[in-house]
Amino acid sequence: MASNQIDMSNKVVLITGGSRGLGRAMALSFAEAGADLIITSRKIESCEATAGEIEALGRQAMPFACHVGYWKQCDALVDAAYERFSRIDVLINNAGMSPHYDTAASIPEGLYDKVLDVNLKGTFRLCANVGQRMMDGDGGAIINVSSTAAIRPTKEVITYAAAKAGVNAMTEAFADAYGPKVRVNCIMPGPFLTDISKAWDMDAFNARAQERIAMKRGGEAEEVAAAALYLASDGASYTTGAILKIDGGSK
């Protein structure tokens, strides 16, 4: 990991969806760089497991169960984080979901609402709440996690793509709202080999990668973690409102 190249000593980082996949990789990288973490997802057991890994690295970790699709749970998460650490230096909005469906016409209203709530509403509320507290304090950095589906939508991810396009737009808007004390940026990943990829037909994916991805492979979670560390660091002091595509050169 690239964490030994960036010093995040004594920084406090909140990561949603931080117990697995890209979120877990980011959490461990920030801990290795010296940060303390608030790890949240819907399942407290998963949060506690990742928190244990972070504490084994010598850092503090606070596991907290939160469904980011609910406004009040987002607020309770932030209140608990500030009660424990008195501040948040870096917010990473990573939680997301993209359920399968047969056709667009078959998507029920409840599922549509859930996809927009988890991917978009939660990101908005946490940006607004934590961003304002950062503005009132010593500043900070916010990193949203979008998806290349936002710019290359397909019929399989209509609602997810719409929500992530909204995340891209909100990133630029919050950068405008909270500058210069708070930098707000977005990582836009393409295909990554995380827990989600275990359900893929890997033979078919690898064949497509040879034709459609310049790097000829899927990404590894640590390759997003390195980008998050950079965007959170002082090295990115003039970077805000940016949307960083990390997709191996996908077409």
C-alpha cells in the first residue's frame, strides 16, 4: 500500500461502507498512515471486525452501525463521532448499492427509493452535516465515491447510475459551498475486484478486459486507497471539485 508515503498521523477519518471492499482497503491504508477511524456500515459485526484490524495496527477505531439511507441515522453517526473524537478531519462517503433487476419497468418504488437514498441522500446529508462542522472548525477534506456508471450508464444500472451522477454533481457544488476551508473531491472507480466481483463470471470479465480495458485487468482495492490518501493529504491542497476516474482506461 502507499500509506507509508503520506502522513495522516492523528487525523480522524470517517468512512461509510468501511467494513469491506474499497472501504475496508481505504480504512486500513489510512490507519497505516497514522489515522484513527470511524467505521460504519449497516452491520455492526462487520464494522467491529474491521475496527479490530485497525486497532491491531496501533490506531483507534470506532465501529458504528448506520444505514446511510436514513437522515436521522446519518446525524446520529456524526454526533457519536464528534462525541468520541471531537472532530472529523476526513469524511469518505463510500457506502453504496446497486441491486439487480429484470427490467426498468419491473423496479418497484421501494427499491428505487432505497438505491437513491443509500447512494445519494446519505452522501448529501453527511457532506452537509460534517462539511458545516469542518467549516466552523479547522477545515478538512471530503471524498465522495462515485462510479464510472455515472458517465457510462447502461440498462443494468439505471437508478444506480443516476444516483452516482448526482454524487458527481454534488461534489462540485459542495466544493463551491465549503471552499476554501474544506476540499471536496470524488473518486469515480470502474471495475474493481472486491467482494462484489465474486459473483461475476470471471472468464467473461477477463475476456472483456483484454478488449475494453487498457490495463487488461480489474482494479485492486488498494489502488483506490492510494488515491484517497492523496486527496485527503496536504499534497492535494489545491485540488477541490475534482472527479478522479480510476478505471484502468476502460472504454
